[in-house]
Amino acid sequence: MIERTFFMIKPDGVRRELRDEIIKRVKVWSFNIVTSKKLTIAKPLAEKLYAMHRGKPFYDGLVRFITSGPVEVFVLEGDNIIMGLRDLMGTTDPRKAKAETIRGDLREENVLNHEGIIKNLVHGSDSIESAKYEIPIFFGKEFKV
């Protein structure tokens, strides 16, 4: 089934200039880039993106991290892309991510920032519902999932 999903190269990935390598891996999986843009996320946008984590101990650090530098955001499309992209990214904690995943192969030696937030290079929606929530945050409500 063809799906659309939200994907982001986080500040650590942009800072390390990993965009081309990450996108090469996305394209190998036959996922198509529908649209993309580079931006620095403002705090209100970050708070909206991570609203489900509000009140958790790591929330403030997560918001500070995602607003710490430029990111690149995408809408991707492909057959069963949500689960396929999750497999390609690897587990959230890069120290546990398998080889041949973005987080497993491209992780830094020290994956924690100074606040203990995991630097894991990328983010992708974990469900159709998440994609329907995340895509409009960056691309507007008129953008169909």
C-alpha cells in the first residue's frame, strides 16, 4: 500500500553533513521525496511537534536539541513506507541500532548530548496517525497524507 510519511534529518545529522548519505539510503529503498525544506525549528513549532512528551523529564532538553540548529524535513512516499522507513532508521537508541540502518551505521561515538538527550540523526512518523499530525506542522494543513 502506498503511504506518505514525515521524515526529518535532525540538527546532529545536518551539522555532520550526512544529508546526502541519508537520502541515498532512502532512495535505495525506493522511497520517493514528495517535498522537502531546510529550516531551523522555532520553539513553538518544536513544542507542537513534541506535545505528546510534555511533562516528561526529557521534554525541555528535547525541545532545546531540536531547535539547536537547522534540520531538513521531508514528506516521503512509498509502499508501506512507515514501517519500511522505521526499519531503515533503526532503533531510537543508536547504541542498540543494527548495522545497515541509518542510526546504526552513522551514529557518533558519544550519542548523548550535554543534557543526556540522544542524538539519533533522524525522525520518522511511527504511524499513519503520527504522519497526519506531523506533516501539517511543517507543510500546512492542505498537504494530504
